[in-house]
Amino acid sequence: MQSNTDKPRKIWFWATKTGSSGEKSLQDKLNLLPARQQGIYHRLNSSKRRNEYLHSRLLICSALSSLQPRIPDNSWRIDEQPGRAPVIHGLEFPLYLSLSHSHELICLTLSTLQTGVDVELMKPDRDFTEAAKLFMTDSELRQQPTTPKTRAQYFYRLWCAKEAQYKALPRAEQEKTSLSKIDFEDLQASRNGWQLLELNEPLYQISIVHERLPTPVQLVSNRLNLD
């Protein structure tokens, strides 16, 4: 087994937006998906769920084929797991996949490192007081800023960071971990075995958490237009 110092120190990040009217027809997009994913798309009842599923799987397949060009987008074998990241077959080396979407933005990470990604559309008019109690520690609740703008920024930074770390955890650890047990200051300072990366995107908060290594990790960012 590889040690942490032997692992490739790279995280591939992709993002795409949905909802725009592009040149590709729906059938053109479906043809880029494996047959199994096309079938799942047609079985979804909600147009919103179909749109999210279509673009998230297009993103996954496109990202995978950019890393392994010999496999066309629609030839990947993907096993769906409700509530969990899909399982990808045919990889040249094991990869951790993490997927997140909010409103019209979908984000994906692939890495040999344990990695999680979370994205949230920042809504300044939500009830931060009640929602914060669901995932912040007592100390974090006391440190909430008082002005509306900074309070919203604080809320989404903590929420996304904790969600990303939770996604990076092995399944067994997820089952015994709540977001309120994850300390943001420890995560921010890499004191808990994990490292936090925060990306800039207008109106959105994006956080990536990966297992901490003694040397820097390279983040390779890609923006795709799937329309």
C-alpha cells in the first residue's frame, strides 16, 4: 500500500453550470451518457432532478475521459449508490470521487487522496440563527458575527467546510460523525488530519477538504460548458 508521501499530490476539480440554452439538444447530451445512466435519467419524475442528474453525470464522464482519453464519455461503467458517490469501474488507478451541486452550479473532485467537495448558493435572507444550531459547535455559535453580510459569509464557510470534510471521511467514520463534532478552526489550521481549500465563485461558497500531506497538494481546476 502506498504511504501518504508516495501518493500523487493532485486534486482535479471541475465545475459546470446548468440551465443555459446551448447548442446541444437533449438527445445530443443523452448520447454522451452510458446506457445505464440514460435509463436512470428517463426514470426520474421531476424535471429539476433530471436536469441535475443529466449534467452531473455528463460532468463525471467528461472529467473521467479527460484523465483516460482511451475511454469515450459514454463507455464508462458507473454504479449508482443512493446517498453516496457513484462507483466508477475501469479506472487505471483508484480515485476518490466527490460531487456537489447547488442551484445551477455542479462541482466535482477526483483524486487519489481522500477528498470531499461542497458547494452552496449563498442566500443572505435565510434564518441563520436556527440553521446554525444544526451544525455549529457551541464555540462557533458564540463567535457568529452580528452584521448580516459577515454572518452569512461565516455561516456558509463553516457549513461548506464541514460538509466537505464529512464527504471525505470513510463510510464507517461518517456513520459516527456529525457536523457539529467537526471543529472549523481545527480544520482551517489542519490540526485534525485534514486540509481545507476554499475557491472563489460569485454568489457561491465552494470548499474542498482532503487528507493532509506533509507537502503541498496541487489543485487542477477546470470549468466545463456542457451546453
